[in-house]
Amino acid sequence: MTRKTDFLVIGSGIAGLSFALKAAEHGQVTIITKKKMQKTNTALAQGGVAAVFSPADSFDLHARDTLIAGDGLCNEEVARMVVENGPDRIRELVTLGAEFNRKGEGDFNFALGQEGGHSAKRIVYAHDLTGKEIEDTLVSKVQAHQNIIILENHIAVNLITFSSSIRSGLLTTLQEHSCCGAYVLDKSTDEVETFQAGVTLLATGGAGKVYKYTSNPDIATGDGIAMAYRAGASVANLEFVQFHPTCLYHADAKNFLISEAVRGEGARLIDARGDAFMHRYSPDLELACRDVVARAIDSELKKSGDDSVFLDITHRDPEYVRQRFPNIHARCLSLGIDMTKDPIPVVPAAHYICGGVATDLNGRTDVSRLYAVGEVSCTGLHGANRLASNSLLEALVYADRAYRMAVYEFKRLDQNTVPELSVWDATGTTDSDEAIVVSHNWDEIRRLMWNYVGIVRSDKRLHRALRRIQNIKEEINEYYWDFRIDSDLIELRNIATVAELIIRCALMRKESRGLHYNIEYPEKDDQNWLKHTLIRKKI
């Protein structure tokens, strides 16, 4: 069966929902999301959205902080555009019903927090559940919109592309490569459906599940990056994986983040003996950028052999801590840790992919009619290291710009150029009786990436990882073509693809910069490596 829609949105986080609400004023929007609407990275974001609202702050300062954090690889034009558009996008959220902490009367008189790498207070937050507040607001509006169809428990398999000749004068020149939809698995029926779309938006989030330890939910398997690469889109800077320094270390806690904002409120990092150590790594102490803090913790753990370090905010007023971080306090308390009295055990964990599908200033990829917004994309904002709380900001700003360009492109679209789409063909496949292959390869990839492509790397480890991941990919591809697909196989195929792309990007960069630290090239090399790593599959 073929379904037709004007705008196909793959993903239901802040980027996809923001785009969908606006595009729905100009055509039908179909949102597909592989679990429930609110199972997203957005919903788990604790800290907030960085934006200039204080008279003591400025766009110049915010842009400068972004560029410094990005360690030479940020696009300055992008940074300025994003920070200058940020306040308006947050005002839009308030208009939609989002409620952020305020310091007095007035809709936009926000209480502002400060996080690592920021030179001023500019973090707009809703206690320590900012992402959930934004997600809930957007979901309620999307569900009420008559032009939006929501399909939960649907997972995209592959993008559908075609090539058409471009005529110039008397000559037929290059082939234009275009996206016209996607094949999508309905998990309730195990049937693959064909979706034809005028414009397709990837808003699938990140790829934290490529690593054994991550702050991300189980859905973060790099689907959009893998699909875009297979479809011929360029990917960039995937070596820059941000490891959040402070993920809760507890046997009964999975993927629970201790927000950057806790350090912003004065928490100190200490070792098992109670000694602070950040003074040995940065004059900014706990407010250093995340790559510095993550490497500091990694170094301390390797020296001591301990399982974790600790985040200590016990010197702050207990009532203030409970009010400022109600969610974190409650979660820790449920595990027997009272953060007003006890230091919190923490370790670094894979958190955010600064690279992704390469886009222009409007979220367009180099495959026509295919857009990418949010963590799946590489816009040039983050460079070699994302500044804290710039991710939700980027998603809001680029969703708005992508919507404007996508509507313009859709209205000019010649529907006659789209070929008749083939339905999914499962002929010759059988039901799998070897599920162990999927689970074994899944675990092996994640251990491999953690051990060989983690916070500290070497060429020797990277080459070993590349050889193994290529062997694993061959096994997965054989399995993919022989058996009927399910969501587990789709996700496994995607994390294997993204893992290989991360390794290849890391091998290309012969220096240490930002989030990429290679012990064989410990110095930054501006002369040769002040550039992006780009990979594109030949079509």
C-alpha cells in the first residue's frame, strides 16, 4: 500500500513537532515515530534552552561562547543566526503554552541558569524537566491539528530516492538526486508500507545507543544518519561524540543524567576520598566545557581504578536544591541517595552526536527535498564540541527555517517528476529463527565502540574497530536480505552503519580537537585540520 502526504516527518521530538505544526498550515503532514510520541531525547532534556534574555548578556557573547566551545570548527554565520533567532523561538513556545521558571511578573521575565562554557546566565528552564515541558506542549498542539496524521509504533526502514535529468539549454546535464518518501515498518502488523511525500524531514535524534554507556533512551540508534547516508546524503564530523560527564552511576539506574545545571548551581566534582580534582584540569573548574570535564573524570578513574567519581552539592541549602532539581532529587532519593546530604556517584556516558547529516542554513541536505533538523543534522553550529543547552535552541531555530524553505519548495514542486513508487518486496525472505545473531551483534558493537572509540582514542584501536565493524556489517547485511525485517534488525543495521561512519571520521582526523582526542596526535593542528570531515556514499 502507498500512502501519500505533502510533508513526511520522521521523528517526534522538538525538531519534528515544531516543523510539523508550522508546515501543517500549508499541507498535510504525516508524523511517524517508532514508539510513543513522547519517547524522545527531547522529553529527557533536563537543563534548558540557551538564549539571550538578560540585559547583562548579548548575542555577541552567546555567539562567542559557542565558537570557543566548538574549538575552531563552528560556522560563525550559523552561530550568529541561531543565537539571534533564539529568543523569538522561545517566545513562540510560551505562546503555545510552555511554562518556564520566572523570576517575577511577565511572560518573558525568565529565571536564568548558567552552565559550563557560558559566560552569562542565559539558560531558560522549567525546573529540571525542561524537555518534558516543551515536548508536552508541542504534542498537545500537534494532536489537536486537523492537518497532522500521527503514526506511532512505525519505524522508517529506508528513504526512497530517484534521479532525474536536469536540462540546461541544448544539453541534458547532471542527474538530480531527490527523496520522495520512505519505506516504513508498521510494528503492529509487521508490514512495510510505502510513504510518498513532497518533502521529507529527518528529525530522528541522535545515536547514543551506539555506545555501551549512554544517557540516551533506547530509541537513539542513529536511524536518520544511517538512512540519509544510504540514500546518498553527505554526513559530517561524526568523530565528535559528546560524552556527558555526569551520568548517574547506580546498578538500578539506566540512562539517568545529572544535569549540567547542577554544576551550574555550584556542585563540585570529588573523588572517592572526597578530594576535588578539577583544578588540575581547567581554571574554569566544574564549569569547563563538557569535553574537558569528561576527559578529567576519565583520567581520574583510570588513575584510581574507582568505578565512579562524585558530584557534591551538599553545601547548598537543602530546600533550594529540592526546589531547583525536583526530578533529579526524587530519582536519586528513590535509589537511596539524598543529594542534599550525599554526593552523587557519576560517570561519563555518550550523550550527543555533534556531527550528523550535513545541511545548509535552511536544514536542506544535498539530496533534493530531504531535510534534517535537530541532533540528526550537522549544521555547523556545534563544531568540535556542543555548548551546553544549545541543542534545543538549534532544533527550534532550524525547524523554523526548514519549514519556511520546505513550504517554498513544496509549492514549486512538479509532481509529474516523481516516478511511480514500488511497494516493498519481501519475496524470498523467511521468518528468522536466529534472533541471537541480532542480540549478539548489538552487544558487540556497543562494547567495541565504548572500548575502542570512546573518550580517548588511538589509531591502533580505531583500525581494529573498523575491521571488526566491517565484518559485523557483512553478517548483518546477509541477515537483512535473507529474513523478514523487524524493528530490532532495522536498529541493528543502523547502529552498525553509524558506528562505521564514526570510526571512519575519527581515522580521518589526525589531530586532537574538541571531543576527539587521539593519543597519537595529542595536539590541535589548525594548519591541516581546521576543516570538517565529510563522507558521502557513491550512488
